[in-house]
Amino acid sequence: MNRLLMGIAAATCATLVLLAGGGDRVFGAAIETPKGKRIPGQIVEEGDKTYKIGTELPGGGRIIFNVDKEKVDPHGTVPGKGRIEDIKGKAQIKKAGMPSFRAAYKYMTVGPGDEIRTEPGSEVVLTLETTAVNGVGENTQYTLSSFEVDPDTKAAEVKIALPEGKLWSEVGKLKTKDSTFEVETPTAVTGVRGTVFLVEVAKETADTNVSVLSGQVAVGSKDVAVPEVVLSKKEALVVKRGEEPKKFGASELLQYIVKIVEDWTKQSDYFQSVTALSGIGQVEEIEIQPGLPEAQRQLVYDAIQAGWEKASEDFFQLDKGLKLFYLDFARFPTVQEGGLRTLVESTKTPEWNGPYVEAKFLNDHYGVPYGYSVLRDVHGNEYAEITTFGYDKAPGTKDDRRKIVREEDARRWQDNKSYR
């Protein structure tokens, strides 16, 4: 496989061996040593219960860590699984096949059949490989019913059961036409191909409200044999027991959507902040002389990790800055007028309402200004691209990082002026 997305894992190093030679790389990964130092690498071999994670060294050789599978971050590395990115308050999880619930914790693997329940005032954010981000609200029961990825076609099939509570889902464009993402409640089934939507299930009645902030979803009734109802941006409906889906009327919808947009404003920022390190880029191939003492190698590891962490925060802030600029100008800043600098320095035009970010977010950890360009995809949609060449400062290597800010997302900010 060619999945080389970085993960941040809470793993314990069992052994450290220096081996000569190469080897096929399978997944990107990162581990944490007993002293709390994070070291990037590649999963070079998979056993029943362990991974061998190796860091290549020039001149022949690599460092190999034997790591317990259960302690390796699956985000972007292990198909068919997810991870808890953050927990507010308290939540419990019952692993598939286990008889009881236990306390859930940050960075915990979530697999098919696992059940999560949240307490009052609590929330859990999960990433499902590279497919979606789920926000599980308070007083909610959530089960990852199934999560399968075909190794040949890459088609993903995700099914979530939501008996009660609240679930925000931000689903990226599914990889193939055969991929599916469904949320099933006691009264409804909601299917999507790439969108932002909210499903709320009343505990007593099982009434299901579905609201769409972008993209489209198809909602069907579990009790009544009627065609699915397709919801588009800023539409909502309710499904009650024994009844077909009913779209909200104009007056009811206006009041409801204003509340939902306000809720998503906060949820979107939360999603971005807790998943900033997840899948930010490809794993670094560290160029360190094999003969260097461990302490000196660790200095390089620390510098790389610091670069990852600053890029994560900077990309988050620049994403918001570009959307705020778009809110005022109805476009992204051009390279000719200064690119990212225009988020800090005035364009001398009445539309400019900055600064949109602090100047410290314009350079990477190594003091190099982030690259910036405005491009169009194959469908003609505009997007802004932010790049850094990372530790080695060389383009085209595996420590390069890239952040995409799409015009479609920026327009969502422009359509809802409450983002200020």
C-alpha cells in the first residue's frame, strides 16, 4: 500500500535494533519512546499483534521498533479503523466482543462493533481513517457498526448506528463510486457521498432530525416504504415512527438552520483544532549519519517533530485567515498582491479588514515563509494551497507539507456572516 500519512501514536518501544539494508514500506507511522520522544518511521512488517516500525538511515541501515499493534495510531495508516481524537468530559466505550463498558481515552482505536456512549456535557471527536470526522454529542449512543475498505478497489463502506443523541459528520469526498457512508437511527437511514450534516435522535420518541450544511444526503424511513428524500445545503427534515420523511417548512427551517449554522461554526473549529496533526503529510525520511550517538539523533527527531507541530497550528490559523479574507473580498489573496502577507499587511483597499492572522504564522518552524498559490482543480473550482518543505528545506521530499483551502468552504463562511 502507499498510505504514508503521518500519525501520532501513544506506543511503547520494546526493542531498538540497527539493521542494514532496505525493505518494502507499508504504512506511515510514529511512535513514542519510554522517555516521551516521538519518532517518525514506516511500518515495515506486520505480525498478528505487533508492527515493526523502521526509520531509514542513509549509508545502509535503519532503526527498527517492535510495537504493540493496539498502541499504534491507526489514523491514515490502518484501513477500516478509526481513532478518538479528543474527549470533552467523560465517555465510555465497549469494544466489540467485550461484555462491559470502560472509560474511553484520547487516541484510542475504534473498530467495527465498538460502542461509545457520552455523559451530560461531554463530547467525543473521532476520525474514521481518511473518510470522515464524527462529533459525538452529549447523552449519545454511537456504534461503528461496520467499516470495510476493499484492498483492491479502495471502496469504503461505513455504517454507524445512532440509537439516541447527536452526531455531526464531516465526510470527505468518498474515494470511489462504490463507497458508502450511512447513519442509521431507529426511524431513519441517512446516506451521503461527501458533505457536512447533523443527525439528532430524540431519546423518548426516536424522532430523527437531519440537517445539511453542505453537499447532499439521502434520507429514507425505516417504517414506511417511500422513496428517499434528498436534502441539499441548508435543508432539514424530520422522520417520525411510522411516518415518511417530512421536510421543514420555510418559517420553521429559517429558525432551525440559523441555530444549526451557529452550532457548526463552533463544531468546525473544534474539528480542525483536534485533528490538526492527523494526516497532515507524509512521513519524513530522516537523513542522519548512522554513526551519530542517540542523543544527537534525538535532536534531529525533536526538530522534525517541532516542525510538524508548528505547521499544524499555522495551517489551522492560515485556513481561518484565508476564509476571513474571502469573507471581505469574495476571493483569495493573489500571489501578485502579496499572497499570505496580505493576511497581515493592508492591501490599501476599503475591503481589507485585517489583520486576519498574526505574522508569526507566516513562517515555518525553520524560519522559511510558507509557499502559497491559488489554483483550480479539474472541475474548475478554485483553491488556495499552502506548502512547507520541512526539515530538509528541499521540495519534492517526503517531509513536505501541504494545506488546501477550498473556495467551497470559504463560501460557507461568506454565506453566514456570523463567522465574525
